[in-house]
Amino acid sequence: MPKPSDPRRARSMGQAALNADGKTYNGYRLLSWLSEVLHPGKGLSEAEVREIDAEVRAKRQEARDGA
């Protein structure tokens, strides 16, 4: 079964997160899928998950630099 391009449409966690190489996983895709499972119809896209991650990492770096 081909992997859906939108992880929120995958039937399983493994299908959602598996990379094209079939050996490694993508955490952003996994979190997108999980957000859809927990909030049907309102799940975050992979791009939204990446954006949130970037914001959190930037805030963490600011806190480290300011300390």
C-alpha cells in the first residue's frame, strides 16, 4: 500500500511516519498523524508541526542565550 502524502490520512502510525527508504521514520509526520487521531478533522499538517518545532527551538535558544 503506498504511503499517503498527507500523514493525517494514513491508516496506522507506522504508515504515517515511515520514510520512503522504508527503514527510517519521520517524527514530524508522526506528530501530524497523532494530532489527527487526537483531534479528528482538526489535526495539524506536517508543515504546521515543523513551524511549531521551529518556534519552540527558537524560544529555547533565546532562553539559553539570555541566561
